[in-house]
Amino acid sequence: MKMILNLTCLFFSFFASAQNDSFYLFKAERVFDGESMHTGWVVLVHGNKIEAAGPMTFKLPANTRIIELRGATLLPGLIEGHSHLFLHPYNETSWNDQVLKESRAERTARAVTHAEATLMAGFTTVRDLGTEGAMYDDAGLKTAIEKGIVPGPRMIIATRAIVAKGSYGPRFSNADIDLPQGAAEVGNKEELEKEVRTQISKGADVIKIYADYSYGINGESEPTFTTEELAAAVAIAKSSARFVTVHSTTSEGMRRAIDAGVHSIEHGNDGTEEIFKLMKEKGVALCPTVAAGDAIAQYSGWKKGTTPEPARITAKKKSFAAALRSGVTICMGGDVGVFPHGDNAREMEMMVEYGMKAPDVLRSATSVNADVFGYADKIGRIKKGLFADIIAVQGDPSADIHSIRNTLVVMKNGKIYKEP
């Protein structure tokens, strides 16, 4: 038995060593390094890191595997900036029913398949902004992926997210029923501070707070926290080297969040040029999630391209154009889960449709997201010393953003998950 154990340990030691000593050389038509497009470049990977990127001016190590990709573009692994792996499209099952009727086991099983679909679509990292009633199960999924138990992207997790008591859902018109909620409820500043610390202790990499929500008298979106309350949460998160991002669709909610010192704002539907300029001045990034609103409008009966455009879609296009004019930093994140995981490129395509240039969208999905999320020393660029998160797509997505769907190669942490 002792001999068997020793041989087993030797095998795994050899396997790990073989992985660490592996070399891959990628030769593609062009290389987008996260900031600029290059021709005449190659990329050398050693183990789980990028060893070299640029013209072929170095000696190739022995036993290097060469991967030729004619007509293709090499890019950093894409970063999904706003995902909910524990949700699936609302036209399959409503949000209320997912939270109230699907078991945690079912939701986790779905999340495993969602994670794999995301990775295979070329998104090697996700910022997952709330389990929506599945408690801290994102922390477990993150660990399972890191251990290699299931395939999936790197996860930046928010665990439960935080809402003001009485503002979120599920909720029915029956005051006698206390329903399970899709996020952690707090009733005052002290409870908010405590909840931030709790979520950090459970594994949150980022703190997500709902700065406003549709809980007005007639269902209008209204601010949920004061500037002072939000600032208290930001102070606690900052002391642990974490960022706060907020869900906010109203101008007032956004203004309070900016004044409180949050790091980024999700959605920003009613943002004005004034608000976006203030965000730029204060260094607050915007994750506009244009694809989610488009999907929800279609679920509600809009026949895109056939029937008139809903007012909320027109308004979203207007606010996105204002954000572009202001120069605010724009992240790429689609609120995936509202629409299918693996269809993450839908957000990138719609950002171009709404007026953003394709090369800028590519930056948003790579280096910009890495910078904003605090991971620029690890991912987001094809650069010596960073993790070997690399994808290849057929065609040139800087000229035609739809090419981003034509994935030929997916490598995460030096391991190839998809190859031609």
C-alpha cells in the first residue's frame, strides 16, 4: 500500500511538473494585446504564464508545441463584467420562480453548466454580481473551478449582494407573507456595515449594493440608501482592499453613489451627460448592461426589427451615447443570466450597435475590465508575466465585432480547453 501511495504521489508530481514545464507558441494573423492590434507577433506560453509576446526574436525552447492560426486573431481571455451564474433566462423561468421554487441544488447544477458555457465562449473571467437567493454558493463554485473539479472561468464574486429592507424581491401584495429574498436585507447603517463584513468573511471579492430599486409608491425606481450609508460601506470595503459596485438606474441614486466613493456603477439607465462627467471626474466606471434591457423588452413582447422600439430602449441608447461623449470609463458586462450564459458576446455586439467603436469594446472586455476590477497584474492583456488566459477567434473582431463569436482556441491559466 505504501508503495502504491508513493507511486501515486510521484505520478501527480510528474504531471504537475510537466504542466509547469510546457511551452506553447501561438502564431496568428494578428494579436490584440488588450490595448492595440499587432501583426507579425507571436505569443509564447510557459506553464500558466505568458513568457513572451511580440516579434519572433527569441530562441524557441525545445519541445514547444506550435499552434498555427491562419486568418485568426489572438486576444486576452475576455472578461465578463456583470454575470449571474445562478440565474437563467427569464423567458424560461421568471426571476421570482427561480428564487422561490428552484432548489439550491438545482441552481448550483445550472451554475456549473453556465460556467462551462461561459468559458467555452472565450470568457475566461467573470465578475459575478450576486447569487440572487443562492446564498454563498458562488464561493463554493469558485473553489470547485480553482481546484479543477469543474471547468469554468476565473470568478470575481459578490456573494449575496445587499439591499435596503423592503425594497427588493420577491414580493407579493400580501403583507402577511415574509418571502425569501434575492439579496441580504439591511435596515440601517449599522446593519449595512455588519453585512459588508459578513459578505467579506464568506468570500466576497467585491461588494455589490443596490443604490436604488423599483419600490416607489407606483413601482418607480427610487434611491434606497443615503450617501452617508453608502460611504460607510465603501470605507469598510476599502479597508479590506475591496471595491464597492452599485446597481443604480436613477440619476439621484447614481449621484449619491458617486459622492459616497463607489468604484463602479451598474446599468446607469437614467444617467445624464452631467452625471457621467461627474463619474469621470471621480474615477467611477460604468457597466451599462445594454443587452439585458434589450432581452427583457423582447421577453415582454417587443418584436425587434419589426415593431416600434420601446421607450426604455430609446432612452437607454440616449444615455449610452451620453456616456460615450462624456469619456467615462466603460466596462463590458451584459447582466448575463437575464439572457443565456455563453451568449456573453451579445453585449459586445450591442455596444457597437449603440455607437461604441469595436476596438474600444475589445479594450472594455479585456484591459479596461482588468484595470477597473483590480486584476491588471494578473489578466486582461497579452503581456509577459501575466496569466496565460488567451483566446483565438477567426477573423478580425476590431473590424467586425461579430467575429468575437468565432472562437478557435480557449486557454485559461495555461490549460487549453478548446482548440481547432
